[in-house]
Amino acid sequence: MTLVAGAASGESMPIDDSTAAPFLSSSLRVAARTSPAPSTLGWLAPLCLLATGGLLLISIADGAARSGQAWAEPLFWLGLLAIFVPITGRLLLPGPARLERIGLIAALGAFLYLVKVFHSPIGFTFHDEFVHWRNVQNAITSGHLFERNPVIPVSGDFPGLASAAAAMSQLAGIPIFTAGLIVIGVARLVAVLAIYLLYESVSGSSWVAGIGAAIYAANPGFVFFDAQFSYESLALPLAAMTVFVLARRVHDRPQRHAWSAVAMLGIASVVITHHLTSYILAIFLTLWAITGLYRRSERAGEKGVAVAALLTWVAVVAWLIFVASLTVNYLFPQVTTATKQVVTLIAGETTGRQLFRSYAGNVSPLWEQIVAYTSTLLILLGLPFGLYQVWRRHRRQAGALALAVAAIAFPASFPFRLTRSGAEAANRSTEFLFLGIAFVLAVGVVELWLMGRRDWRKPALALGGAAIIFLGGVILGFAPWARLPGPYLVSADSRSIEPEGITAARWASTYLGPDNRILADRTNVLLMLGYGGQRPITGYGNGVPTYRVVLSPTFGLRELAVVRAAELHYVVVDRRLAWGLPLTGVYFERAEPDAARVTFPLDPRDFSKFDLSTSIARIFDSGHIVIYDVGGLAGAH
């Protein structure tokens, strides 16, 4: 065994002479000559101060956006760049010590997480957050897990997040919202550190690891989607930690059993937390095990990856059969519909959706479209060079080859982006595919661009490319109307959560009691679920097309039949639905007529039909939101 210095770390790590010598990365050799002491924090403190300034700009932008100020958006982008650019610029240099790189990556993850926190600092506003808020409430009030969720029933079958947040809330005596912020905040730190350590373990270079972890932060889901209180936000860090532990297990033979125990715990945690992440983890570990079969020489420790992959599949299938059978009906229709749309698109039978255009007809600014296209182009241009270097330098590392294959899958998601059903799935796949993309790009940047003669222009150009990829990721990951808070918009998730709706939901909780069967639009369903403690009845969750009751211009026998079939107690009508087209594409749910194809706003006169019936009582009216008692029609009273 030979001790070789880790890139820019000043720290020695064991390298197997028989396999590593011919492929020793040039970044390792340069780092051995230039690295400072491993305990040096370097520029960590001043760069954190700059990032704090960027966060201050974002907080000012959020405040200005709430009052509709046009200058809020440029300030938001400037704040994001003030966080990302200085830290990434430092990571691109060969000089920082390993400890400084770890600190910078942790700081980058934390500051970008706070961007989402500042967006919603006093309560949940994202769609999925209300669903998981209710799961935590159920766990606390009932004293056990697996309670059925009225809006997304399958979420109750994956209680990892609910159990963690409920435990935090009860043990610390803090509100569920605060507990959720802490749980996801800790998960964010676990994610970025696990990704850094994974890249370092696979490449043997902390220089590559730092750059790769920074590029991973540029994936479209990082700033907002995977920072919300949702099960993927916890499961993805757990999966990254599991992959790192298995990679570390390959090199650390004396502690192999301890690493195996941690890996098994990580696999179990992912399986009980989120369906899709557990499937992706099983696929990746299988891919890793298969790549190990085709290498010229094999580390004995990597045989354990095949065992881990097998155990993951066993756990996934067992959980699916015995606990979460609803997952099949939840995911399978989405996958089949998206696939069919891609096939018909390729066959020329249909036309693809228009990119950068919302369901309400709003088109993203031209500069955003240019940056988004450029960011994707930079990734596609960089991947071949990075893949070549991964093969040249790390082809005897099965983990590196598995990451490379994950990166190659990125272009395969493009056709799905052109379909209505596949666009969301393709966008959500990037946080998984970026695990390979970021590693491949980092290897390519270090080996082909930054090595050799020191020239400030090379890191500057690399930083410019990284900044474009980062901005493009934020643009692609979240709609323009959702990135900042602001005045009320029709069916716009976080932009539709406002005081009047919250007041109506709290009134229902106080005066109607909990768990009443209630009909409401997409936004008020969430508010009644979380703040109101009610049981929303939807077509997806209950199999009854309740949306017809509100969308119909009259209240006749068909509507009465729906009320009785759903055993409705109350109907919530938000007159503001007639103000415009739904930005999410639906007023109630995807099964409603013209979902994702709405061209005309609702007629406000249709809402008055409830006042014409003597059997329906208006029991609440806040000006825009009205609650009707229909329990007499349904025989609920």
C-alpha cells in the first residue's frame, strides 16, 4: 500500500498500488505539491460574510415582492449569485485545504436552503408541505403512523419524515413548522456533505469533490423543491449518505462491518421515507454492482455493493407489497401516460408542449429562456470531455463508472420535457441525474481545464459556466411566478396561500370541528387540510368527481348525486377562481375537464347557484371565500 495525498487536502489516503498507479489523477500529484495544512479554514469566514450579504438581498427582494415591487426580481437573482459565485470560485482554485472545502460546501448548502426559508418564513406555503404537515398532525394526535392522508393517500405509507418531524416537535416542544425547518435543514447539510465525501472517495481528490458538490447545487430542484417540507427532501440526503457509506466501505477494510451496518440502516430509512428515491437508489446500486463485473481488477469491498443492491430491492418490493400498495396506482398511471405521449410525439401524431409557457399563457422572459438553454448546452458540451476523463482516470472505480452512466441518462429525459405529463417527471429526475452529471463535469473541469499552468482566466471561465448552469437550474426548477412571494394569484400554490384563506380554514377548525368531509378548490383543500383539520374529498383521493359540484353552472340532480355519493358536509367556494386562468393548470385536480388546457376563466355567476337552493345554508362569508352547509342534502346531519 502507498500513501498518496488527497487533492488540495494535505491529507494522506490509502491507494492500492496494483490498480491506482497507472491511473493516478494528475490533480492528486499537483495537490501533493501545493496543498496547505488540512486544518486551514482559509477564506471560509469572509466568503460566508459575502453569502450573508446575498441572503440579505434576497430577504429584501422577498419583502418587496410581497408588495408587488418590480425591482424585487433583479435583486433576487443578484442575491443568488452573491451566494453561489464567491464560494464556487474559491472551490475552483487548487489551493484551499480539505477542511476549508468541506466548510464551503456546508455553507453553500445552508445558505441556499435559507433562500427557501426566507420565501416562507412563518408557515408552510408549498403544495406538498401541507400534505406532510397533516401526516405529522395525524402521527401526534393518533399516536401511531400510517394514517391515511385525504389529499395524497400514498404519502401516509411512507412515514419517515412524519416520524422524524413529530419526534422533533414533541421532544423539543416546538411547532410542527419549526420542527420541519430543522429536520429538512439538517437533511440538507447531510446531503451536501455526503455528496462531497462520495465524490472525494471515488475520485481521490477533494478538489474534484468540492467542485462537483458545488455543481450539484445547480440542479433545478436544489434551491426550492428539495428544500420544502416533503419526503423527497429527507429521502434524497439519506440516499446520498448511503451511497457514500458504501463507497467508503470499499476502501476501509478494517471498519467494513461498521460501514455495512450504517449502509443497511440508510437503505431502510430511504425505503420507509420516499417511494421514488428508494427505487432510484436500488437502480443505482444495481448499476454500480454491474459495472464492477466488467473491470479488469476488482476490489473485494465492492462485492458488498451487489449485496446492498439485492437487499434494497428486497426491502423495496416487501414495502410495496405489504405496506404501500397504493404506490402502484399513484405512480404507474403517470409513467404510462408520459411514455405514451412521448411515443405519439416521436411518431408525429401530436405536437409537444410549448416550453417556458405557463398553463395560464404567461411566457418566461427572453433572458431566462436564453440562460436556461445555455445552461443545458454547457452540460451537454461538458459531459463528453468529462466522461472521457472518468474513463481515462477512474475506470477501475466501479462507483465512478456508475456515476458516469447516470450522467449519460440525462439527455434521455429531453423528450419527456416536451410532453404535458412527462415534463414534471423529467424535471424532478434532475436531482437524481445530477449526482452523476456533477461528478463527470467536475472531473472534466479539473483534468482538462484547470490543471497545468496557473492562469486566472481558466478558473474565471469555469466560474462563469458554473454560474450559468446554476441560474439555469433555478429557472428550470421553479416557475417565474413561484420563485418570490407576492400578491394572490389563481391556483398558484404558494402564491395562493394568503391570510383570507388561512382565516377561513381556522374558522372551520374552531366552529365546525375536525374531520368534516369538505369540498374545496386546489388551494383551499390544502388550507382546510392543514390549518382547518378537515377531511377534503377529492376525485383522486376518494374516487368521487366532487369538482363537478362547483364547476357546473347549475346545481341539479347530477350535482346532488355527487354530494350524496361523497357524503359532503360543507362546500368551500372561492370567488377569486374567476379572476383568471389557473397557473398550475387546474382549479381543483387533474381529472377535471380541460385540465392543463384551460383557455377561459370560470364564470363568476356559476358560484351563485348555491344561494338559490333553500336546502343549502351559507355559514361563512369573508368576502371572497364562502362556506356552504350541504350536510342536509347528503344526510350528514
